[in-house]
Amino acid sequence: MRRFGVLLLVMTAVLAASAGCGGGSGAPAPPAGQLKIEPAWTSCAAEAPTPSGPGLPGPADAGTLPRLDDSFQPVAAVVCSSAPLRRTDGGQDLVATESRAEDVTALVTALRLPDERLSGGACTLELYLPPFFVLLDARGRWVRPGLPADECGKVRSEVRNAVQGLRLTPVAGRPVREIESSEAAAAGCGQQWSDMVWVAGAGAGADSGRAAVVPPGFDGPEPVRLCVYRVPAEQQRTGKPAGDFVSGRYLSDEQWSGARREIESAAAAGPCTTPASRFAVLHFGAGQLYVELDGCRRLLAQAADGSQTLRRASPALLALLAR
């Protein structure tokens, strides 16, 4: 048994929609067209959108679909969702789940409510994105109904509460994609990481003229972790290149001492616009140091005042990280 509902806080993406609910009064125009009754439900894999992330919110057209009327008498609901699932080998997959609910009385009642009149007043910025769900009748036919709106033009709270209150029984599941490999999990490295050296080099927040300082905490009792990532060609030169996990390990005390010396004695980084195809991240707790392993071969550390600084990664540092 599982309860399901999705509530996402969206700021900039919904400003226009939120502001629109204060632009007048009266009821929104009801969706046009008759309720479309499909002959037989197949599966979430065949009918629902391809999951792209946890929750699998329904498409934004849910409010424009024809509303549930007396031409269709639901007896059950099917909800299509997705969520991360940890594997026994330590890796993690995004898994799509098809679930069924038999008691849909509250949901049907909520779906048959009318739209509220637009208030013309101030509205909050949260935007409810419903899961993809359908209703089934006793003959196995199904519909995907539209959702009634509240005074701000958002999904009525009665519908939200009814969806969240469904008693769901999973009936099918399938892995969609790998979120984290077992190797990345074992190494303590994320499956993906952003190349912050490129980000800093493209902006105005980093200074290449001051000496690099290792952030506090890197000399604690725990060893420093090294994670290496490869940047696909299509990610290079983007605003925030995403690298894919290649390898990870801990540095010995001797290796870290050598790396620290090279970082704090690194020369200034000259102008360069060649993107890296591989980069390393040195972790200790919440702190990170970044090193491009090719391309411009720069490192991103801190200056004495705590600000970011770009320096040139020496051949000795690159060789140490490649061991």
C-alpha cells in the first residue's frame, strides 16, 4: 500500500501563471470537447509519458482535458509513477511503477467539482503537478479526465487530497535508467558531477592572480577522496558541463601531501578556452578541489580570503592524480 502525490515548488516558471490569477474575476472557461473513453487499458509503459525523474508528474495539459461527467462511471484508478530504487549491488535505478486503487469515491467526487471563480487577488507561487493517472470502469474502459481549478487557476485542493489519499497497490514495475552505478556508489562518488573549473573560468567569480589555498578540513583524520569524471563532447562548452563517473579512490597521506604542495604552489593560469574532456574532484566532507586533467589543465581552489581562484595544474599534480 502506498500513498502518492506530487507537490513541487516552482519559482520562476510559475510567476506568469500565478500573476495571471490576479488579473480578473469570474470562472475559467471550461475545457472544450467530450470525455474521451478508451476501449481497454493496457499499461503505464504503453500509455504514460516516459519517466524522466522521480514522481513522474502528469503533463501540463491535465487542466485542459474534458471533465469527468455521468457518461463514465469509474470503479478503479491506475497511477503511473517513478522513484529511485537502490539495487543489492549498491547502484541505483529510476524505476517506473504502475499502481492500482480500487476505492475511488473521493477522487471521483473531487473530479466532478466545478471550477471556482477566479479571485483576482494574490496567489501563492507553489504549483501542483499531478501524477499521471486514469480512471477505469467496470468494463475495463478508461479515461484521463481534466482537473477542476481553484480561485487561483490551480488544481483544486479536493483533487490533490483525493489523489494523495488513494490506497495504491503496485501491479507492475520496470527499470527506466541507471541513476548511480555500483562502482560510483562503492567509491563514494556521484554518478555525475559538474565541471566547476569551466564554470569558474567562464565567469567573473574566480581570480587567477592569487595563490590557491586548500579549504579548511582537508587535513582531518579521514582520507581525501578522488573522483574522476569524463565530459561527453555534447556537454563541453556548455554553461555547466556534466561529467560522467569514471573512477574513484582515496589518496594515501603521502599522495595527499604531495597534491597539497602542488596545489598551493601552483602558478597563475593563463588565458585558455580549451574545454576539458576529463576532470578530477578532490573531496573532504563538504569541501571540494577541482582539477582539469586535460584541456587547459587548471585547478580551482580557494584564495586566502575564501574566494575562488584558478591556477595552473602542474605536470606533477596531474601525474599524481593519474596513479
